[in-house]
Amino acid sequence: MTPSGTTGVVWLRIVLLTLAGAASLAAGLVFLDLIGGNRPSGLDIVRALLLTLTGFWLVWGGLAGLIGAFIPGGRFRRTLQRPQGKTVVLIPVYNENPIETFSRIAAMNRQVVDKGLADLFHFAILSDTTSLEVATQEAVAFERLAQEREAAGRIFYRRREINTGKKAGNIEDFVARSGGAYDYAVILDADSLMEADTLAAMALRMDADPELGLLQTVPVVIGAGSVFGRMMAFSSAYLSPYFARGGALLQGNEGPYWGHNAIIRLRAFAACCGLPVLSGRPPYGGHILSHDYVEAALLARGGWKVGVAPDLGGSYEEGPENLIEYAKRDRRWCQGNLQHRRLLNAPGLKAWSRFTLLQGIMAYLASPLWLLLVITSVFAGIFPDRGGDRWGATPWLIGAGVIATLLIPKLAILLRGIFDGHNRRFGSSGQVVLSVIAEVVLSTILAPVLLAMQTRAVVQILLGLDGGWPATARDAAAVSVRTAFAASWWIVLLAFGTIGFLSLAAPAYLPWLLPVAIPATLAPFTIALTSLGDGRIARNWVFTMPSEIAPSPVILESRRILDSWRTTGQIAVTEPLLGVTHARA
């Protein structure tokens, strides 16, 4: 194995880390001078430190997107070459909608068969479903899937009655039992979809580089119908590839793993990725929830390359259709990422792997830190003798700096799309401009609500509350104002309470807090409205995506099969089911 990372990558990391550190430190020092002058108080110093810390991660993320917008991007070219290695496509499921999941698998299988790759790609559905009703539906759906062309001996289903280790344990169980029959495994989520050409290209890249342990694609969100869902889908299709391209350049051979839509070398995975059970009780102890980043770090520790392929298209997933479902998923990710603090000192990890784990932790700690900056600033305004006597226009300067840091990478991506023709894939440059504006406006309105929800999640975890492993309601879309209020009443209460308190205690500071407080007071209405469908007229103008303008073959095939299965209904279950094994763990 060759050492991961090149000299050029290391120097690029150093330069960008230095830039991010210098920019955030300069912002903190200017901030301290504005609020404290020559005699800053202890509270002033705390606020400046909070701004410096949160600002560093903000600038760091912006720099990744900025360099991604300026580096040339390769285009994926299909090839008729056949992979040499044998690949199994693994689909872990947990109380999902069986007919939707299995129809996607049927579409991928048909493409694989049509491309003449049936002998090289098998499919295995790994069920951890706990609902007996859903498990029965899975068995029925598998029976239908088993009637697909060349399914015999190629498409398998098994359900664990005890889901030890959750998703990671599910995959580990398969690797231990059946991994020796395959060279590679493509990991998909229940809502994932992938072109056969992409599957083949991933396997070919593994063939070409025997040191490559994992290759992560950049999935695009499809199938979104709500305003919230389509905003997220547009961001994933238009903005994310550039941020991923910049990230890939920085990460070198120590890239991330997002847990799905990736290919792994089974020999490397089996040798390196046995996950420990952390001592103690959840939320910090027990099985590792966010296992993907840990597995990437373990592969890098073992000397294997972990890469990202932003150029590979044909990789898709679905996403939450409303902010409530997004927050549920985010709560699980938050707990998993905060678990990683116990792994930062794990022996043998690469320095960049430790930094990546730290970055994941800070992605969630940033919200309470920003909120703490607001609280301490309010406190300084109420007690000016303890700091804040020179506050002046500083809040607006902070806001302008944050907005600029977030907007500059998006503007760079937008300008590149105008000049290189990329925007035509999204309709036109005019539509893309409107979409980017809409994304920025909606993100700004939703930001205080998301900040509050992430802060609550962090506080719950710090208090030792385990969020468990809730199933994802992928079909959930429109929510009523009543449901939205039930999920966000505490945000509304805190916002009105803060406005009332400041009106009495420090009215001069109320105007700069209103841009945060007003969206928070409207949280139930914002959540409900963004969960609605965006309408045909809106779809023609904003958040248009290539997957709608020119849907890929696998998307069209998946929809056709799903419609057919829904129309004709399910078939009776017969025994024995083809390829089915039931495992106890």
C-alpha cells in the first residue's frame, strides 16, 4: 500500500486551513475591537472566541465550494468494457415501503440484464424490519421480484429477527456469511437508485486500482414533490457536486463515506471495518450510529484509498419532504456524530480522518454555539458595564459576513454554470438564477428553525437522552399547521419570549434580533407551507432538475414498474421463496 494523500493535497489542505483560520481570527479580532475597544471584558472575549470558532467552520465549508467551482470537472463517459470483479448490490431495509423499494431493485436488475452484466451483479435485500405486517409485504414483494428475468440465483432476500448493530451490523452479518463470494459490494439505501452504467463504472474503477477500498458517488435527490423537498433536491443536483468536487480535491485518498450509493472492496472492508461497541449506555455508548465515517477512517488506517467520484452521474436517492421528517433524521445523525468524540483518539487513525470526524461533530455543535453567541450578546446589551458598550453596527456586520460566506460559493457556481453551459441541464440560466434565489431565501427563513431543532438535539444528547433508531417516513409530505405547531410550539414560545424580554430590557437591541426571531415565530406556518406541493407553474420556473427535464432510463423504468405493480396488485406468497434465507442474529 502506498501512503494516502500526495504532497500537493497536503499543501492545499495547509493553505486552505490557514486561510480559514486567518479569516475567522481576523473576524474575531475586529469584532473584539468593535465591542470592547482597548478594555474588552471577559464577556467580550467569550463572544469573540465564539465568533472565531463558528466562523472557522463556516469559512472552511465555503472555501471547499469555492475551489470546486473553479477546478475543471471531468465528465463520465460510458464504456462497453466489462468489469472483472463480481459485485453484490446490498440494500438494507428497515420498515420501509416494500413495493417502492423492490420496484427500484427490479428496475436496476432489468438494466443490468439488458447490459449483459447479469453474471457480474447480484442483488441482496437485507431486512431488519421489525413490523410483521411490513415483513409479510416484503416477502410478497420479493416473490414478485423473483419472477424478474434471470433472477434465480442472483436476487436474494433475508430478514434478521434480531437487528444487532442496526444497519452496520446488518451489512457486517452479510459480509461474514456471504462476502467471500464477491469482490465488491455496492451499498444502497432503500430509497436509492443507480444506473447500470454507473454500477459498471464503479466496478471498473475498483478493478483499475487494487488499492482503492471505497468509492463514494454523489447521489442526487429525485422524486421530491414538496417545496421543501424540491429545494433540497435542487441543492443536491446543482450545488452539491461542486462542493463534493472541492472536498474530493482536499480529501485526496482519505475521502468520506456517506453510508450509501458507494462501492466497497469486500476484502478490505472485512479486514478493516469491524466496528467496536462503545462502552456505556446510549447516547454515547452502544453501537455506533454514524458508522459510515468511522468505516472510511478505518479503511484509511488500513492503508486503503477512500475516494469520491463527483463525475459519476446516474446515482440517486430520495429525501425528506418536510422539515419535521428532516429533523427526525437529523436527530439520529446528530447523536451518531457526537458519538465520534470518543473515537478522535483511536489509535492509528490518519490525521485527516480525525479532522473529518471533528468536522462532523462541529456540524452539530455549531448551532448551539451560534445561539450562545446571540445569548451572550443580548446579555452584554442588558448589562453594558460587562461588555457590549460599543456594540453599534456590529450585528449587521456579522450578518453581512455570514451571508457573504454562504453566498460567494453559490454565486461562483452560478457564474460557472452560465459560462460553461451547465445551466441548460436545469432548463435555462434564468431558471437557475430564480432557483438559486429561491433556495437562498427559503434557507434563510428556515435557518432559525433548523438552528433551534439542532440545538435541542445537542442538548438532549448532552443530557443523556437516546433518540434510538426511528424508521424513516419516506412517503411523508404535506403536514397540517396543527401538526407543525405540535412539533415547533417551543420554538414559537422561545421566540416570542425573547422578543418580549428584549422589548423591556434592551429595546435598542431588538432590531438586529428580529431577522432571527420573526422566522422562528412563524415556524408552524413555514413548516406547513413548505411541505405542500410547489405546483406546476412553480415547477416550470424554479427548482427544475435534469431528472425531470430528461429523466434517466433507470428512473423511467422504476416509475413504470412501480405503476404496474400498484395497478395489478400483489401476488400470493408461495413457499419456498426463491433465494430467501431467514437469519437469526
